[in-house]
Amino acid sequence: QGQLVESGGGSVQPGDSLRLSCVAAGFPFSGAAFSWYRRAPGKEREHVATIYSTETLTEYSDSAKGRFTISRDNRKSTVYLQMTDLKPEDTGVYYCHRMNYETWGQGTQVTVSS
């Protein structure tokens, strides 16, 4: 089923930006669809954004719309999540997921706090 490795998390202040990366290996990347999910402390994992094999087809949660952008680079087998205007409620562990397969990364921590 392959492997996904996330990176790019960190501790930032409200209003800051971060770019998360998810490097994929072990399966054909260009035909796959990917999602970012997050798990906030004490909460269920929630969907953040999805990008399909057609790069222009994307979906966002209501909380991500207008602030986050999901993209992909098929040459690098990498999916990105550009996050801007971060808020404390964006705090959590962010996971990359290969859609339609039980392939998840280990997660990367994002903490937004003043």
C-alpha cells in the first residue's frame, strides 16, 4: 500500500503560515488522490482538504476554505498543505492519507498559540 511521510509542522503564532509536505513512496503517485486530516486534542480526526489526480479538483472543509491550499507535485511524489492565517483552533496532528487505501502517515504536529 505504500508509505507516506509528513513534515513541516511546528509551533507558530496566530496569523502565521506553515506549509506541510507529504512524501509518498511505494505506489503510483500521479493516479492517486490524497487528503489531509487533523486530530485536535480531545477530538475526533477531521477532514481538512482533498486533492484528486486531476490537480485542479480539490475539496476543503469549511474551516479550511479561504485559508488553506492543497496542492501536489507529481514529479516529487509530494502533496502539500499551505496554511495561512493560522488560528489556535488549527492546533493538532496533521495526517496525510491516500484515498481509498488504508495508507496514512505518522502525522506532524501543528501548534498555534500566542
